[in-house]
Amino acid sequence: MSFQSIYSHGYLRVAGCTPGVKVADPAHNYAQTLRLARRASDLGAGLALFPELGLTAYSNEDLFHQDALLDDAVRFTATLVKESRKLTPVLVVGLPVVADNKLYNCAAVIYRGQVLGLVPKTYLPNYREFYERRQFTSGGNTATRHLRFLGEETLFGNDLVFAAVNYPGFRLHVEICEDLWVPIPPSTYGALAGATLLANLSASNATIGKADYRRQLCASQSGRCVAAYLYSAAGPGESTTDLAWDGHALIYENGELLAESERFASPGQLIHADIDLDRLRQERMRLSSYNDCAGHYQGRLQAMRVVTFAFDIPRKVIPLQRRIARFPYVPVEPERLDERCGEAYQIQVNGLAGRLEATGIDKVVIGVSGGLDSTQALIVCAKTFDRLGLARRHILGYSLPGFATSQRTRDNARRLMQALGVEAREIDIRPACLQMLKDIDHPYSRGEKLFDVTFENVQAGERASHLFRLANQNRALVVGTSDLSELALGWTTYGVGDHMAHYGVNASVPKTLILHLIRWVVQRRLFEQEVLSSLAAILKTAYSPELVPGREGEEQPHQLTETAIGPYELQDFYLYYITRYGLRPSKVAFLAHEAWRDRNRGVWPGVVVDSARQAYDLATIKQWLEVFLQRFFQFSQYKRSAMPNAPKVGSGGSLSPRSDWRAPSDGSASVWLKELRENVP
């Protein structure tokens, strides 16, 4: 399969279909069903769901007791089964089925010329406008486990899980309409038995407010079951004697809406979405409580029956049709973004406030460089002191210029501290660094321009040493500034360097989110105008550790972080998908290419960000992903194993050994690098 096809990366395209029907006219309904099934096949779908009793229409009432109608429904089901041999998707269609002199409201699961199984409706509504018990028998307690259908012995029951033996994660459970409305839907057991795709054939009629309730039910069931939930309801053509029908179709994945039909639309709607089966599998594997729950129902789950089939994976290139955000830590929707930024600040402030109250200390020491990270940490300190009713002058901010500190960042730091009203001081660390270089007989101390890692780390270590001794002198806490991205890549100086602090407020906040948090503060005008002006200037400053001197007159820092370790926007993307979901590097590269291959993809709406106009080809994505894998898995874990306390901020995770991430410090990156090199062209 092509690298560019979704079926190379654990996705499954699914379709929700709402054909126009005619009451008691299986011939017409078959034709409309086949038309949409062919459309789904052309799209490369692996699953197509149709409404409840769609081959006869739902609103037949006592016509369901007419043999002529029942016979015709079976006849056209047989025709559809034959036609399915030429179609890509598993078809899930609704029809009435007679067994042991009982009539069941059923879903037929059809694939490649075979009925894989028949699933009867478990819960029959018999209240308000519904009188299904008048015509149908519940399939919940039936002793019938298989029946003769279309001349074949066919599995029958609500305990069936349909599993593709050759496509991991493609495991389907089917329920019908009211089954979702009860406290424990049958699909709950299906999910606990391994089904990742839960399909609901429905004939839910339209009433005011009902659509919102459907959405809530589908979202909740998909979230609790860590599954995809497909819902397809009856629409145009159903009898309007007493009811109206809206043809509502929905596709959710783990609580997130992926696709929704237009309600009350013309006949023949089809929605589709690409379900990430790897993501669902990984999420279930991580959730110990999910698997504990399955253990509590072990007896029930052992009775579930698995129906296997070989899925004929589409060989043509099926491109991904799913929005992959460039910045997974930063919501695209303005409302969610505003909420996320506000909550991130509250968590950071609450964490620092709690640590100060617990220790009884009312001062902090912080190194202010004029860059993004120290800026974020400093304004968190300011908000924390405001909340605690402490004077901001108890925030001891130190600018610690070294051999490569630019006038721009020096001015940024000075202006910001003055604008915030903190105690602003400056200590030139160069004399102390020179003394250290002399003590260890470094060539720079003898006049040679050797700017090696020792030269760099002497400065980083001297800054940290000063901050800790200043904290001792003032009975204060050192507030760390290192962010999640730097910790992931090991872009910190270990031990007595920027790696260490008494408490770190940024440690689970990635660089891309810090950038936007500061933008958000400016946009929301959360500080005085002088502070906002300083923040706006800092946002324009390039990422640099400013440890290696450049040439005289250079406007930009000589040492650019992203030249060494790659663009943070890519590295944060890799970090999210590898640590949050454990995806293979080849799939991460595929997703990154989807997000970044075009200049107009994944851009934050209404926000001017230069990087949002960037684009990366697959070769560049692969290059920087190799850097990430080596630095993350092989070179940096020992630093994370000894990181200071810090609050977890986002669901994207923390790298603290006491929180989301535990790993050996002497691991190897070879397995990840091998997978990437072998599977990404």
C-alpha cells in the first residue's frame, strides 16, 4: 500500500448513510441503499451504516405482519448480498426477520457476498409514540443463536463482534436505536469485548431538542467506551401520519464529533470520516480502569461471540480526509482556545501558590532572560503574588547577561521587570564564568575562541548557581523556566543549570502553547499597557540560548535554537503523538505531512503567526523526526528522571517521572529509528 493511503496507517473510513425510502416498498429501498453503498465503496469506506428497518422503512406498523412484505424484504436483502461482492465496505442494513415464529427487528451485517450475522434489537420502546412490542420480539433473551437465512446457517444475537483478522482494530458491534437510550447499552459489552466500532441503526423521529440529546448520547457512549460511534437515523420517505423524520447521521470518535449530516435534507445523504483505530487501541491499552471494568464483566464477555472475516483492504490510494491540527497542544476553535489559555494560567498559578503556602515562603527568585519561557514564568509569578495578596517586589527578578547576551533580550528583560513592578536586578556573570574557565584551564581563558559545550554550560551553570545562592540569601524559592519542549529534547543544562529549580511552572507547557499563552495575555489585555508592550516585543524575539558570541553588528542571535534541534512547531507535534498515543514514527510522519505540507493547512484562525505560513516536505519532516527520536528516547531521559516538581497543565501530558512518563535513562532509540527509516519514503 502507498505511504499516502490511510490504510497504511491504521485508519478506517466509515460512512453513515440516510437513503430516501418508501413505506412498504423494499424494491425502491433496496435501490436507494445500493446507490449509497456504491458511493461509500467509491470513497474507499470499510464500513457503511444504514437506518433501522431501512429495507422496508420503519413506519409500517401492522404491515410488518404481512408475509408479502416480509418475503420481499428477504428477497431484496439477497440481491444486496450478491451486489456486495463488488463493494469495499461492510454493509449494516436493517430489515425484519422471522425466526421461530417470532418477528425480530434486525441488522444484517453483509460483506463480500455473505451475511456475517444478524443482530436483533434488544430494547423495544413501548411508550409515547412507540409501540414496537405490538409487532416485534426483543432479541435480548432469545435462545436462538443461529438461524437459516438465505439458505445459509447464520449467526444470530446481540452478542456478536465482527472482527477483521487482517486489519488490527477493525472490530464492530451493532445495536439498534433504543438500545442506546438505556442505562447499559449492548454496545458497552461489545466495546469491553474488543469492539472499537459501535454502529447504531436508528429510526428516531424528530422532536424539538431531540437532536442535541442524540449528540450527547453518541458522544458519551463513544467517550466512555473509547470507541467510534456511528449513528444513522431514518429520514425522508418515512410515514408522516403522526411523526416527522430528520435523517440524522453522526460519527464520533472517543467523544469527538467527526461528521454530522444535515437534518431534514433531501434524500440520499452520506457522511464519512476516517477513524483512527491505532489511537483507540492505544488509549484503551493505557486506561487501566477500562480493562478493570472488562474484568468485572468477564462472565458476560466470555459469552460474546467473535465473527471473523478477511477485510479486502483497498489498494488504491485513499487520502486522509480528516483535519490534523498543526498545533495539537493549541485548540483551533477560538472559544476552546480562550478557555484553554485561561485554564493553563490558573493551573500554573495554583501550583506555585500552593507551593508557597505549603513552605511559608513569600519570595521567589527567577532568572529573566527576555525570552518566551522566562517571560511566561515571570507573569505567572506576578499573577500568583496578586492572588496571594503579596507585593510584587517580593519577586526577585535577575537578568544574568553572559558572553553572548544581546542588547535586545537584555532590554526586553529590564523593561518587563520594571513594567511588572518586581524587584529587578542585573548581575554580569562573565567574571564568575571566566574564573571557572581559568580554574578548569579551558582554552578560552588563554585567549582561544573555543565555544564548545563546556563554554556554554559554564554560563548556564553559573546562572543557576547565582539563583540558588540568591534564594538562600533571601529565603526564597527558585522558580524554573524550562518548558515541556526543552525537556523532551534535552535542551537544558543538567544539574546546576537551567534544568534545576525549587519549583517549575512551565515544565508541562510546550513551546507552541507558551507562545500562544503570551499572545493571549496581550489580546485579553490582562496587564497594564506597559507590560503588554514589553510582551509584544518579546514575542518577536528569535529562540536562542545566547551562549555563543556572534559577529559584531549582528541583528539576530548568532546561535539559533531551531537550527540545532529543529522547528519547535514540528518537535511539539512529534512529542504529542508519540507520548500521548504511542504512535509509530511512520504514522507520526504521515500526520505531520498532512498538517504541514501546505501553507494553508492547520493555521490558527484570526492569529498572526509567522510559522503558520510555513510548509514542510516529507524529507524535512523525516529529518527532524529522526532528531526528535534520538534526543527523546536516547539522550535526554536522565534529565527528566531528575526534574523538579511542577504542575501538570494539559492532557497532552507531563514528562515528570512522578506523572505521565517513566522510562529508563539508558534506553536506545534504535527501534524507533528503524521503523521510521524502513517505512517513510
